[in-house]
Amino acid sequence: MSLGRRANGTLLATGLAATMDLGTYWSAHAMESTLADQARVTLEARQPTASVLFAGRDATVWADSPSAREDAIAALRTIPGVRIIVIGEGAPPAVSSSSSSVAVTSAKPTATRTTVATPTITATPSATVSSTSAPTVTTTPTAAASATTVEATTPVTIPAWPAIQFNGGSPNLDATAKAQLVKIAQFLVANPTVKVTLTGHTDMGRTAAEGQALGLARAKAAAAVLVANGVSSSRITAVSQGGNDPVARNSTATGRALNRRVDVTMNQES
């Protein structure tokens, strides 16, 4: 489904359906129409100078500048159903916004594009859309085929994980800490775009080098449990702050216990 309305920036949303029977065609037609409508509203709200062409659930983006392109990609990633975002090369297809009608070449095409644009648009070699106006514009899939592909990432709500606690002078995990790490591993396995940093800490009573080594040993012990429960080591960073970042006073037993910890920090890949 194509949308040619322009507001503040250039917005072109066009759907491309693959070879299919009539029922599947109209299902894809409705899906592209919905994605195009959502893209128009989302991009107009952010006002980037960009053009977007839809092919099924995939979108190709053209923009006047890298910052405008990044704004458009970020906006499209918020739309449920968008699967792939491709960076277009060269000039975007020229589509007029003067018509609100939809034209389809046949009831059961081998490959059909629909558009609200006035001109005839032919996508070489087989995708064809016709309308009543005289001008003819020809586009090829070269730009989309050679463009860089960007996977759409669904935002993940990351919980605030409590610190993993340790006994004094030890990098060993007790049963409670291991159970906590298993839950963290389950979350990471279910959300493969999320990475984790494990930061080890100590209380007082040792040299800076000893504290740094013990903190790192604690972080690595926590990382080993995550790996054993299915998390790729490439998604885990283990570091140490030693005794440099206490969360409580080391003058009390309670404070020292709180400082013997591994902090769990997560972030999602873009």
C-alpha cells in the first residue's frame, strides 16, 4: 500500500506484495496499508526529511542527511510489525501525492504494487502499478538490493536487578546467588538483543590489587553461571571496581556485607 502525502519532510510509503492467491494478496495489501499509515503518522510527528517505501513488512529509507535517516529509522523501529529497515541509495522513487485512489493492475497479479500516486509506476522486471495519469516513472530494485540492511529492534523493558552478594574474602556463590543468576540468564536468553555487564566489588581489609582481583573473580564466577545457563559469553562483560565503590559503610558488619557484591547492568543493542 502506498502513501504519497508529504508533510514537513518527504514521506512515501509504498507496499510490494509477492506472488500469492487473491486472499493472501488482500491480507498483505491490508498489512502494508496499516504499516504505511503508521509510518506516516510516526514520521510526521518527528518531522525528519525522509522518504519510506514499504515492501511487505520491510521498509527502505531515503533521507537528505545521516541524522535525518537515523531519526527516520528510529521512528520506524517503534512501529509494531516492521521487520527489516533498509537504507536506500540514490534518489527515492518519484511519487505524486495528489491522488487518494488505489490502483491495482489485476485481481490476482504475479507481483503487484499498489499506490495512491497519480503517475504510472513500473518496478522492473515484474512489479507493475497503473493509474490514469500520463507520466510514467520506472524504478529498479537495484537500490534496495544494494542497500545496507538494518534489523528492526523491539524495545525491551529491562528489570532493575539486585546485586549478587558474597561471603567475606570469597568469590564463591551460595545457593541464593546462583538462583538469582539463573533468573538473569533466563531473561537474557529470552531477549537476545540485551547485553550484560557484571561489576565485582569488595569490602575493606585488603590492598588495592587484592581487592581488584577479588572483585574480578566474583564477576567471572557470576558470568560462568550465565554461560552455563545458555547465555553467549560474547554478551557478557566482567569487570572489577575492587573496594573503590562501596554502597555502605565498611565500619559495620552490615555495611561490609552489602559491599561484597556483583552489580548487574544491562543494555539493549541498537
